[in-house]
Amino acid sequence: MKKGRRIGVILALVGGVAGGGFLFATVSGFLAASSVARVDWQQTAGPIGGVVNRMKLINGEVWASLYSGGIYKFADNRWQQIGIGHGLPENRIFDFVIAPDDPKTIYAAQLVACLAKSTDGGKNWKGLCDGLLPQVKFDNYSSKALAFDPKDNTVLYVAGKNERDDASILMSPDRGKTWKIVHDFAKEMPINNLVFFHDRMYLATENDGVYRSDDRGKRWIPLQIGLDQMQAGQFVVDPDWKNLYLFTGLLQYNVRGGGSIYVLDEAASRWKQLGGPEGVTSMTWGAGALWAGNVAGEIWRRDAKGWTLLNRGAELPSTITEMAFTNDMTLFVGARGFGIYHSKDLGKTFEDVSTGLTASATREVYVNPVNANQLYVISWDRPGIYISNDGGASFTVLGKDVYVESMMPQPQDFTHVYAAGMQGFYDVGAEGTDGTWQERKKPGPPGAVVKTIAIDPSDAKHLLVGLGKETAETPEGYGVYVSRDSGKTWKKASLPDKASYSILFNPKDPKIVYVGFLGGGIYKSKDGGETFSKIKDDRLKYTYRMAMSAGDPNVLLAGSNLFFAQLSGEEQSAGTLGGLFKSTDGGATWKDIIADIRNYGPNEQGNFNGALSNFGHMPNYEQMLIDPRDHRHMLIGHHGENVFMTNDDGKTWEKQKSGMIPEDMHNYAYCLGADASFKTVYACTCGRGLFRGVVSPGVGISWRPAGLATVPYSFPPSA
């Protein structure tokens, strides 16, 4: 983004906020002290988008699975959710396959919940873990690819990994009733795709190339000759079974990296590169030709005449992640983060058909403290800053060419924003009244990623930022940098070279500053960030986020995240590391407020609650809110277990699920925010959009849609 780009809309959002009491997700709370909360959730889209993992034609309808978004089908010119809220146990689906002789029987491969089955064409789903796991003697199974045996319609093969991350192939001879392990690779080898071709099985892996089996999966041999890289994406078999195609490149959950297209020379057991488009990320077959999409948003077709670029000069807005043709030759494509487009002229022009999708991954939310209808949102998948003036019913995007990694409005003025991306650091709406983005000096070494921004409530030019080494949330980082001139110059603070994801100024005494390091604990400054001393409590080592009570800044929360700290699954679930810690004396002493959950004990197994166990034993906390009037009331976002609430300082916890997400559904709650009155609360999710809650005195929080969804989301789903 060039210096001086106009974004005048930001100045139309709100007027300045008087005083310095600006509240954000890290320092805000919820609920009146007189309420005993019950939270009913409803969903919004937020910025419409989402990353499409798989798209297929099922019974004449286009089905699409979106990362953390469940399964949608396209009907009546809009997308309808048919997975989440319909019995699907997991919201991350990587493949689905229809039984060859029964169009109503469909299977879905799930990341952390084995697989699911529908016997009514996708109207209702049931998980198969309970029957599968005891038979194969796994604690869990994560599936990525499915294929029916073309010689026996009752035999289903599943490729995935067990709880130890060892890759394996499972087989059911009777459509999911009984299971056995066909092959155990006995090593970590993420699998992307599984197909049959000429009575052989082919396996595409994330980093180990292609494998072939000639005996229905019992033995596998590498098939790498001719490939220029070992990242194998997906296969495509033409309708006449003449050719098996493969595109290489990174295919990892919601990430796509471009590669090349190959065709198999089956007789020579080698691959031949086809040339044509570069950076290929998706393929399909349709209209008698092979089609490919790439990282540049280009659509290519290969027929007897060779390769042709279809949408020349009209590229789609992002990487093409999936493609599918309908029976009437309409081409559907998923554009990473921007939802789904279709073309009715064989790829020459495209129309956005994302209506109904609620699969955006919202990253941060900031609420105007004096007007709960005015908020900022940024997304994991889409560039820019999204602004709403109507409680999220509609959004305007600013900075369409900047992927914003972090942002923070000024405490003194909600219209004045600092934003950071991979390429720059920006002062937005700061100079004059024209609403320009002023590019400042980006802190840290080249490649540093700004993970968090903190602004001195008494001096908007005084900034502290935490730097990481990569886009992913990991402990590696470059420490904290300080600016006294709105980001024009920076100085490195005398703090560890780790990633900081949370920095807090005390609003009543801004000389007091707290910095949390993922893997390095918490440091406190009493001179505005010039010098720091470490808080000596080893339990705080894996602090990811912190929160401060606006009513009493001496009340602090520190939430660990052992997943982002890259600890093993055993270490995460052992119940001995990390936690959710609270201090009421400015960080001098800390109490683990999930201790009672950890001590559920063997005598309480009859009342065992899996969600509470994960919440207590897997300290992977994303965000926290503290009631400014009663710090015993807290709302906690969890990595994988949605949102939890306590009214009694952690003695009891309740998972907030009604209307937001089914109780047994995996869901990240990335961030939380509220206005100063705490009558309105917002929650971000990974792939489930944005939620808005309105506090009802004496009842609790009633959650309302906060975005672009046109049909309210409810549980159970309406008929």
C-alpha cells in the first residue's frame, strides 16, 4: 500500500472518544454483577469468505467444505449449511464421497473425529468414531481422504493418521460397520488424497511424494520418478480412465502452495510434467478438458490443442483452492479467503456467489467503547480492515491490498488506528482529516511479524509492539520494540527474543506495563517500558494472552497456550503445564483458576465432561474478558473448545454453546471484545464468522447476528 492512500470512510465511522477509558478485548469484561449468565449464541458471517478444502458434485449439487466451516451445498442460488448443526461431529472436513450405488449414503473425512456418515443425502450426520476406534485400537483417528473400491461398492478405504501422528490406511468391508488397519506406515506422513486408477491405489502425501499399492493397500511403494518436488497435492482421473493427473505443491489444512501438473506414464511407472500454468493449487475435469487454478487466481484449460488461459486480465481475487463443474457446465471455484465464485461461460468471467457462507476466520475485533454498534474486524483469510457501523450487519473494507496481521485503535480516538502487515507498519487516519494510511518504519528485522500492538493511554505516540518470526502463532520471535513517535523510529526493549502476543498498559497508571511471552513468561515495567523485571512464577512460562480489569487494573489474567507453544499432545493434556492464572495484586501473586477442573479425579468419572476436561487439561486459551464491576465474572475463549464462562472466580465453569456451536463441536474462539457498558459482546471464531451477544439483565447474554448472514443460525436447525 502506497503512502497517502485515501480511506476517508474511516473518519465517517465515529467521532473521537472523550477521555482515555478505551476498552478492548484484552482489557474488557462482561455481565453486570447482578446477573447469573446464560448465553445464547447466534452466528454471523463477519467478512464473508473462507478457505475451500474440497468441492464436489454430489447428486447434482455442488458441495463445498470450508476450513472450520463445515459443509455447504449450493441450492436456490445461495449456500446452505448442511453439516454443523446437523449432527456433524467436526467442522473441518477434508473430503467427502458418495456410495457408488446409494446416492443417499455419504461419508465425510474429519480432522479430529474419524469420519462421519449420512444416510439421507446429507440432511443428518452421525460420527463413526465410537465404532471405529475400538476395532483398530486407536485413541483417535484423523482422516483426510476417502475412496470406494471400484470392484466392490461396499468396501470403503480411509487414509489418515492416529493420535501418535502415524499415517495409516483403514478399510471397512461393510460401509463403516466394521474396520481394520490395512497398512500402518509407522511414521508421520500427512496424507492429502487417495484414488483408485486401473485397479491400483495411489496416495498423495504432504511431503513424501506419491505411493502406489498393487494389492488393495497392504503394501505401498514410492512412485516419485519425474516429480520435481515431494509435496503431492491431489489427483484427477479423467472420466474415461485414460489418464491420472497430479498437481504438486503444499496442501496443508487451509494453506495452499503452488506447484506443477503431471500425468502418469503407468507403463514406465513415472510422472511426466505437462507444462502450462505455474503455481497450480487446484485441478478438476469438465467439459471434456483438464482445468487448473493457481496462486495468481488464473483459470487454465488443457484440451487437444494444449493449454489456454481463460480469464486473461480478469483474475480472481486470490489463490484458487478448489474447482468443480455442474451438469450444466457451470464452473465453481474457491478463491482462498474470498469465498466462492462461478462462471457460466467456461471460465471467461466469474460472479461472486458467496451468499450464505459463514465460514470466514475472524482474527481480531475492536468495539467502540461508547457505541457497541461500531467495530473493527480483521480476518485470517482476507486483506484489509473491516469496519461496521451497524453492529456487524454490514462492513466496509479498508486497505484491500494489505494483509493486516494486527491492529489497534487509539484509546483516545477510535478513528485512529495502528495496523501492521507483513510488508509494513501503518498509521491510519492520523494526519489531517483525509483518512490516509501513513506508512511508518516497520520495527524489527526483515521478515518480522507484528503480533500485538499496545498504545499508551496517556500518549498515543508511545507504542510497544511484540514481534514474531512467522505468520503462524509460535514462540519464536524478536522480542518487543518501542516507539515514542507514532512508529517513525523504533528501539528494541531489553526483553527476551521471543514472540509476545499480549502487552498491557495500566490505564490508571500508564507507567505500569505488562508483557507476556509465549515460552518466556511475563515481565513488568514501572517506568513506561524503559526497563522490565520478570515476574517470578514458572507457571506463567507459556503465557499467550493477558487481560486486565478496566474496573481494577490490579486484576490480571494470564492464559497459557501449549498448542501454540508447540508442546506435544501428551504435554498439552497432562494437566501439569500451563493454565489460566489470575492475579488481584498487580502480578505479585497468581492463582490457577482452573485447578478444580484439573482435579476432577477418578471418583468423578461418572460425571466426566469431555469439554471441561479439555478446557482444564489442555491449557490452550485464546482470549479473556473480565467484568469491570465484578472480576469473578469472566469469559474465556479456548483453542478448540469454544467459549467458557464463570460467575464464581473459576469454581464452576459453563461452556457457552446454545446457538453458537454444538457442545461436541470443535471451534476456536480467537478473540473477544466488548463495549464499556458490557451490554454487548463480540466473539471471533476460526471459520465460523463473528458472533454478537447482548446482555439481558437477570437473564444473561443473548447472542445476535453480527454480520452478513441473511438467515439466522439456530440449534437445532429449523426444518
